[in-house]
Amino acid sequence: MSRQSTNHIEVPLCVDLDGTLVRTDLLVESWFALLKRNALLAFLAPVWLIAGKARLKHEIAHRVDLDVQSLPYDNAFLEYLQDQHRLGRQLVLTTASHEKYAKQVAEHLGIFNDVMASNGQTNFSGAEKHRLLVERFGDGGFDYAGNSRADFEIFPHARRAILVNPESGVEQAAKKFGNVENVFCHDSGGVAVYVRAMRPHQWVKNLLVFVPIAAAHEFGNLALLGQAIFAFVAFSLCASSVYLLNDLLDLPADRAHARKRSRPFASGAAYVKVGVALIPCLLAAAVGIATILPKAFLAALAAYYVSTLAYSLWLKGKVLVDVLVLAGLYTLRILAGAAAVAIAPSFWLLAFSMFLFLSLAMVKRYSELLDRTGVDKKTVAGRGYEVTDLATVQSLGAAGGYCAVLVLALYINSDDVRINYTRPEMIWLLCPLLLYWISRMWQRAGRGQMHDDPIVFALKDRVSRWVGGASLAVMLAAAWV
């Protein structure tokens, strides 16, 4: 029977899963899920890999469940498959992913007649997939939908090939086989989507490294300013490395969140494999820059990375511990800035920052909890809080903010303030400004108008910008008038 004469519907369509039906890689996702669940087990992966990739996938699948309903399916291609199913065509899910996940996907979608996937003995990929498909359906007795270079083993032996979001260079090479029937592509956004995943808008938090040099009135010292700039760049790259890691660890929780589900990795707009490669690259660049600064800065950067890693893996789900860690991470930025320019931060600055950032961390948790009150959920995915904690979080957060104002008031009355300011009494104007801003932040949070990150909200909020400008004017007047 020739390939050309075979009836289209009578030929089974074999469909790849990773990168084709879903815009992600289940092995990568399942390993990160294992890492979050048990980091020690996750690092046994190289040991399992020695026995082969099939063993690795089997060991991870044995320990980790994935929510297949929330996976980022390629909607256009899925609609095509559903149409083929309605026409009575035999659809076979053929994937290198473990059979546990493949069967769950097939059961969820309800359009596949059979599943061929990896198990504890066989890694159903590349040459092995080609051998088993030809053995079952015959050479040219099946159509195949895939996306990667590993599929080059299969495309020449399929009657027709369908490309779905092909990797770079795959479409051009596959068309040389002369049997490409259709190409499904979605706009991935290119480099821009990975820049977005790095969250450059969050780098504004790293401006805190400039606080020690500003508090010491050393902005005119170009050498110190240059060191602070290097510290800012290093911290930003390190933070982006952490953001990527956090997104890969939080994929299930992000997909269950009304806003976070649109993040690049959660939505499938960015490839998780690229994210895995970017994490060490960004970290290495940060460490490289840090080596030209004082050793104390490198130690602070390491402490920040270890703390954020612990937060992502364990502490994020610990009630109250999580917000204390978040507040500490903000304060650590100030300590890192002080280390970069060899200026010791004052007791007043550290106390003020801890209370202020504790309040903002509480705002973030409060907003997440408030989002749950409108849906049928009592807890926040990936967190340890319940909706009944709303009043507690609100009272603790507001108290933290007002404690920051108290620290500021005590500082104004201390001997230290007279050293750096010619008119220290003018700094009293900061107290009502800060009281107003903190109160307004909590009012907006209570009305459900707060972005899940209060720092980002403050940057976009016109009133917050006015308060910030007025505060800067007060500080300048106190120093120079």
C-alpha cells in the first residue's frame, strides 16, 4: 500500500507530548517538583541517570505527581486533534515522558486510543521510538506530530509529518524529508519573553544597595558610587537567577493563581529547558562581578542566594517565617550595599528597614489571602496561610509599619542625626508622610486594589510617587538648608 493512496483517516496519528501537545517538558517539571518536595532525593538524579534515562524518569515519576489538567496545552493543535478524534481517526500518544504522566494526560483529554511511553526499562525516544513505531505500524504506516531534533529519527519513516512549535532549525531540516503536512506555531515572543521571566521590573528593589552610600552622604564619591553600581548589577543578575528558579519550582501554584498563570514558564510561552540553562549563567555572571568588589559583598550575595533558595524550597510555606525572611532579604540588600562600599550601616537604618519591609511583606500575603475570599478556596496555593488569618496578618503588618515610624522618630531625637544634618528638626516631616503612606497601602490592600507585590504597586501608584518625592525633598532640605 503506497503512502499517497492511503486514506487520511485510516492512518493513525502518533502525537508527541513534550514541546508538542504541551508547551513544557514533563521531566524538567517533575524534577523541580521533586526538588521542592525533597531536595536530597532530587540530587539523586545523577545516580539514577547512570542506570539510564528510563530509570531516571521512573524514579522521579514514582515519587512525584503532576497536575496534568493545568499543563499549558497548545490550544490550536489540541483543537486539531479533537477534530481528528471526532472524525474517527486513531490517535496514539507517543512520548518519551513516563507512562504515568502520559496515561494521565490521555485520560484527561479523552481523545487518545492508546499510549506508548517510557517506563522503567525503555526510554521511548529517538531511535527507540522509531523502532517501536515502525514495528507496530510499519514504515510509512503512521503520521507523526513532533517538534524536536530527536524526532528526525521518526519523520522520514512517517507517511506525513506535523510540526508543532518546532525548535530552531527543525522546520527547515524536516521539510527536506518531503512529507511535512502542517506546521502549528505560536508566537513565543523570542528573547523578550525570557527577559520578562527575569523580571527586570523587580530590580528596583536592588536600589537598596545605594542606601548606605546615600545615608553616609557619599554620593559625590565617584569611586564608591561605581562600586555601588557594580553591586546593583550583581544583585540584579543574582535576583533574576533566583526568580527563574522560583518560577520553575512554583509552576503548579502559579498555574492555580489568577495572575501568575500568565508568567512565561507557567503559561508555556517560555521553554523550561532554556530557563534551566539561564539560572546558572546569570548566577555565574553575578559572582563574576562580585569578585571585583570587597569580599564582604560576595559573602552578602551568597547569603542572599542561600536565603532565597531556602525560601523557595522550604520557608515559603511556613506561616510568619516566610514574611520574616522576605523582610530580612530586603535588609540584606542594604547590608550588601554597605559591604560593597565598606560603610558600616547604622543601627537605626537596619531597625527601620526591618520593620518597614516586614509590613510590606505582610501586605503581599494579605493581598494573596484576600484574593481567595472570592473563590472556593480556604488556603493560598503553595502557602501555609488560611483565609481566616486575614485579620491577624493585617494587624501584624500595620503594627510593623507603625514601628518603622517609631524608629524614625527616635532616630530624629538621637545624637547621630545631628552629625549628618544641619536642620534635623525638618526630618520630623517624614513621620506624617510615612504614616500616611503605610496607612494608604493597607487601605488599598483592604479594598483588594493592591498588586501582589507592594513595591511594584508603589512604583506605579501616583500618590506613592508624590510621597516619595516629598520625602526626598525633606531629606535634602534637612541636609543643606
